[in-house]
Amino acid sequence: MEIKTAIVLAAGLGRKVWPYGEFRQKCTLPVANTPIVRRVVENLIEVGCERIVVVVGHYAQQVRGTLADIPNVTFVTQHPVDGTSSAVLSALAYVENEPFLVVYGDIVTIPDNFRTIIKEFCRHNVEAAALVQPLGNEDPSDWLCGSINTKEVEGNSVTKLTGIEGHPRGGSHRLCGVYAFGPTATPYLLRNPGIVTRVPVGGMPPPESEIAQSMQLMVDDDREVLAIQAEGFLVDVDKPWHVLEANNRLVDYLATQITEDQIAAGAKISDAAEINGRVVLGKNSVIGPRVVVNGTLIAGANNNITNGAILHGNILVGDQCRISDYCDVGSTAIGNRCIIGHGAEMSGVLFDKVYLYHYCEMSGVFGCATDIGAATVCGTLRFDDGDTPMRVEGRYEVPSYGANATYMGDYCRTGVNAIIMPGRRIGSYSVVGPGVILYDDVPSKTMIMAKQELVSKPWGPERYGW
């Protein structure tokens, strides 16, 4: 038995990831400069899936455009967008009577996790399997969680899913959004009641057909559901801070794959540069004099990194960027056509065409075509040394990663001397004006300006005794 077909779910509304999902399909957000759903599809092809069925809905054309040049990809539109189980059912017409993989289109992980679930599903000849991940310091009430049980079977450890619970008060593992199904599992997708019934007392699940509930129906009928623990990293991009985490973890992973320098045709490194790490340099890219690289740098084509730029940590740079003039860049994923100029400090994520022309201190995720005014500062340390809670869909959460970073949407601007307090989110198409001290989140399509009170009075030589 083998799995040659994968269903990728890319239809959801992505409201929780604001300010990045309002005018984008969440699955197309860039992680290490590649849209999430594209990386998922490429990874599935890499592990042997020959046919990919992508379920689209919200901002469907963005997903289609992202995958248009990949062969053997079929698109199915979900009407209405009412849950993951019904999304899979809408794609089953394109799946023959064979096993198939289901992958959420907004997860970022290593290809080995897809390879492992396929291998273990086929080896144990079960009806279904789910990828799970230890919660670590995550709050179980933020996730769909699974109970697992490990037993020795003929000298081998076999871990099975023994039940699911939606956003429980306690738990050890969460479901990762990667499932394998045999043909006999289809009736359980059809029997899905359209709501998760396994919730804590007082829990309030939305009316959505969730795959996890179908898994629970299988467990209730004593069907074997394998639980495969994810290795390495896996980030489900559900909230804005997950965009930061996914980029950082993937860039670090890509850096570990670099074992020697790779310098493309036309690329140059100045003898006056100080390189303390590995460098991948794309066609016609230049590392100029007085540049310091401490870590692994992976840069695309036609970049100009010069004049005292300081780069430390693992950094990925797209194409046609300028990084120069004694700027300081920490662990960062930088998009295409970005500028980081004189004295600018940056760590986090820049989408395409973000300009940090002159002295500023930026930390977080900054959306496409955003212009940062001189001396804009993002605060990252609170006076109480704590983490900033964020309100997501009416509920306050304390992020376990990047709680004090700034999250700025697409097509934004800041004025000179703007100060952004830790953990603030700024919606797309918005402006934070000069001199503003920003304590609150900014809705999309909003300008925030400081109102100044001036005092005018006579003055001149007579004030000095003349």
C-alpha cells in the first residue's frame, strides 16, 4: 500500500491571523519568501505524492495563482466554507478508491514529517493516522488536542489516538492538521455532525465540520487510528505571531542544510568583508567592503550588501535588495526588493518591498510595500519584563512566541519618530503618523496622528537686557 494522492485545504477565512489575513488568503503568506501553501505542495511532491487536490474558497484566486505553474494540481472550490471535513468531502470525487493524505495548507514543517506519516500508515496497514505534536509550553485551550497511548506490539512501539478534545483545559499533544486515510474512513467523514462534540463542560464549539470529530467517530467504533509524533518543528500558522515563528524556525532549518559556501555566477565577496559563517550568494549579488556576517547568510540574486552592514544570526534574503550603510540585521527573513539603509536595525520578517531607509529599530513582521519613517522605534521590552497579551477574536491570549514584537500589515507607513509599544498590531492600509506613541492596535485603513498643542509668545533681544 502507498499514498500517491494528497488533499490540501486552503479555503479558510484566516480571521485570527489579522493583520495578515484580511486582504490575503492566509495560506499564501510568505514563509522564507515562499507562500506557505506552495511549500506544502512542493514538499508533498518531494515525498512521492503524484496528484494534489487543493480545496479553495476564501480568496481562491490567490491560491490558484500561487500554484498555477505546478503540474498535476487540481483545484476544487468549497461552497460554503464550513469546515475541514466537508472540505475533504468536496475533493473526494478526484480521489479514486485509494488511500490519501490530508494536509492543512497553513502549516510549516519539514518534509520528513510528511514522509513519516505516509511510511507508518502504510507499514501498520491502519484505516487512519494523525500527526500529533507535544504541546510544550503552548496552552491546550488554544488547540484541538488528542489523547494518545503507546503499546509494545511484537517488539515495536505503536502509538494510537485514543480520543480528541476541542480546546481542553489540559492535554499533552495537539493535532497538527496532517492526516492519512484509507478508503474505509470515508463514511466517518460523511457522518461528521458539523460540530465538535468532544469539548470540556461549558466549552462552546462553532458549528463547523472538523476532521478531528471524524477521527473521534472512528475511535468510538474501535477503528485503529495511528498517532505519529512530529519531529523537528511544525508551526500551524493560526495567529500573527505564528508568522514570525514559522519564518524563524524555517530559516534556521534551511541554515542547517548549508554545509559549504555557494557563490553563483557573477556574485562577489569583497576582500574587505568579514565572513564568519556560511554564505549562499545568488547570481550577481555583491557583499561589499566592511560588511560583517556572523552566521549563515542565504541571499538570492542581484542583492547589494555593502558599506559596513552588520548581519548576525541566520538570515535569508530574497532578490534585488539593498542592505547597506552600517545597518544592523539580526535573524531575519527579508523579502524581495527591500531596502535596509543607514543605521537601521531589524530583526524578524520583511515581506516584499519594505523600506527601512534611515535610522530605525524594527522587530516583528512587516507587510508588503510598507515604508518605515526615519527614527521609528518598536519597543520590545516592557517595564514589568512581561509578555503582552493580544486580543484575538474577542479573546485575550499571551503568545508563547513573539509576544512583544510588532505586527504590521501590508501597505502601511510610519512617520518620523513614531514609537510603537511592545506587542502592537497595525492593520493593512494604515498610517502611524510622526511623533505618535502607539499604545493600542490600529484597525485596517486607519490613520493615527498626534495632536500637538503649541504656545506662542513674544521673544527677542529685550529678553536678554538689550
